Amino acid sequence: MKFPDLKQHAAMLLVGLLYGTNYSIVKIITPEYILPFGLIVVRVAIATACFWLMGLAVKESIHWRTDWLRIVLCAFFGVGINMLFFFKGVSLTTAINGSIIMTLTPVMVFVTSLVLLKEKVTLLKVLGLAVGFLGAFLIIYRPGTELSLGNWKGDVLILLNALSYGVYLVLVKPLMARYRPITVAKWIFFFGFFLVLPVGWSEFTEIHWQTLPAKVYLSMAFVIIGVTVIVYALNIWALKKVNPSTVGVYIYVQPVFATLIASTFFGEILTIRHLFAALLVFAGVWLVVKKN
């Protein structure tokens, strides 16, 4: 790993930490206080406003004649399909099913990169994806628990969500060669907002703002600022220097951080199996990012 790349890898680790924490935080909000699609409308609306406010400091225009379709597709796959399918899928299937299916995202990213970007296939990358998947699977899977308990429709939605995020990471990569990260983010979320608004409007109108406790507002702030604004900005920024499959493989660190957070602050038990699985995850990431 070259020294200048360390900032990008540190950023992707931070993304994994934020996403891993999100699994515990989001349960505070939904579905008890705010329904999933209503939360998505709030999340995307505020994130869009944040990106546009930050964008005021950057005077940069999009070449709409050549890039409009790619930006709209990034909004469709990276915001619309990604968020809506994930939340709906989780509500229909079990957490175990959804978590295991989500670990297919790095594979989806790698395959999409091969097709759209002609990314080079190496033995280390394939081995790293396999080792990382094994580690993530060991963290998530609970022996003796039936995987078939979830609704198959939910499983399909989670799978489509994983595929959509993989497509998004590949589609957004060429934009980073031409524009600054904040310019790309503000337009992707601008179009993404109009994609999620019709779907989530009904649940949004059911939110009783005056009765929400302080913990819900604090949790929403974390989800919107930390897991949306910061995560999307860091991922887009990292894509300026590394390929999509490298960004994708860092998804494997999410269950590692999720387990550590849950065991430290929410009373869940950390076992030797978790620690061994975490070593496999980071070994897999190292194999994928290794230059030669």
C-alpha cells in the first residue's frame, strides 16, 4: 500500500465504523417512532440541504449534455433503490438473512467493475473477497438458526439493494475524474430526493414530531449527518484514488464494528469466534488492496 493511499483507506474504515454503529442506532428510531420510508424522506431531504450548503463554497458546473444520465442513474441506484429496498427488505425478512445477503455487495461491486470498467482480475482480489466473505459470514451467522424464516420477497429486495449499491459505486467512479466530490454528491441527492419523496410521503406525514423523545432526535442526527452526509462524501472522495472493488470490500468491516459496538454498549456477548472472524475480514481487505 502506497503511503498517499492511507488517507483513503482510513476514510473507508471510518465509513465502516459509522455503518456498523448505524445497525444499533437506527433501531432506536424505527419502526417505533418513525416508519422506515418516512425516515428515508427526512434523511435524504436534510442530507440534500447539507450537501447544497457545502456546495455554495464550490463554484463548479456539471456538463449536463454528457453527464446527466450518469448522475440520474447514480441517484437511482445509490439513493433511491439503495435506501428504499434495504429498509423495506429488512422489514420483511430476518436480520440474519439480510445481513448475510448484504455481504454479497463487494462481489457485486467487483463483477460490475469487470463489466463496466474492465477492472483487472487478480488472484489476490478473488482470494481477498472469499476470505472477507467467510469472516463476515462467521460474525453474522448463528449456528442452529434457520435462514429460511425470512420472507423471500424481503431477501430479494436486500439482494437487489446489494446489487444497486455495487452498480452505484462503479457508475460514480468516472464522475470523480471530472468533478469535485461535493458537486457530485449534491446533484445525486437532489435527484435522489425526488425519487424517494413519492414513496415515503405517506409515512412522513404520520410522524408526530412533538412527541418524539430527545434520544430519537439525537439518533436521527447521527443517521443523517454521520451515516449519510459523511459516509457518502467519504466514499465519493475515496473513489478519486482507489477502484470501486476496494471501496466495496470495506463493507466487510461493517459487521466487525457492529459486533464491537453492540457488545460494548448494548450488552451483546463478544466471543472468540467473533475475534477470529474479524481477523479474516481484515485479512481479506488487505489482500484486495494489496498492490502486488
